[in-house]
Amino acid sequence: MENNVGARLREERTRLNLSQSTFADVAGVTKTTQGNYETNKRSPDALYLAAIAQHGVDIQYVVTGQRAAHSGVAVDTVKSAVEKAFTMVSAANMAVTPAQLAAMVVAFLPETQAGSVDDPTPSGGGHRVQGDGNMVASGSGITQVGGRVRIRTGKK
């Protein structure tokens, strides 16, 4: 496997919008050492990697070339959910509270991100929400925009 650690290190530094000098300070090395790492003249040690990891560098990517899987929601996924919710509210010309808009955004996130409908801890007014992805219903203040929704109230 070709060693492109230096190029990936430089890529991460520029992604974080840091100069070589600032990045070296963060990592606890000299600018010369940072330059040597980025040109593959030297290889960074574990202490260096630990230091830069604390500042947002994807160490797995630097070392292997493979991005680390993040446990949070991808930025593009959140943007898409916000855009869908905003479009629906705008198209319906309706006023919603910040909490209602937030519930809409969560409803547009993939189920693994937004939580399962079988979640034992309901949000809002205590009702579980189910639907087909183009509506929102939460708690006792229901906001439905298109589609169909089924609310579980705990009664069978």
C-alpha cells in the first residue's frame, strides 16, 4: 500500500482551515516537523496523532485512507431534512413553533437516526408517532402535513 499519510495529513489540516504553523502548535511540534510529516520525510508518532485527534482530525483517514464512520447524523442528511420540513411549511403557508419544526426535521431523518417508532419513551405529550415520512405528528399538539399518521395513545 502506498504511503500517502503526509498528503492526507495536509488534507485534514486544510479541511480544518489551519495553517501549517498553527497546526504544528496544536500538535506540539515545530513547523519543520509538521512539514516533514506532510512531505512523508518523517512519520508521525502516536502522541502526535493523539494530539491532533483532539482537534477534529480523522486519524483513521490519515493512517489508512478510509474515513471513520461517525455515530452522529451526516450534515447532508440534516440539511435535506431541514429543507424538506421548511418546504412543507412554506407550501402549506402555516405557522409552526420551533418545537414543531424540530419534530418535522426529526421525522425526515432516517429511522436509525430519528429513533424507532417502538421507542418506549415517547416525546412531546406522551404519544408515539408512526407515519410514512411526509408528515409529522408529535405529542398532543399535532401538526400533520400530507400523508397519513397513526398515533398510539397507549390504549389497545
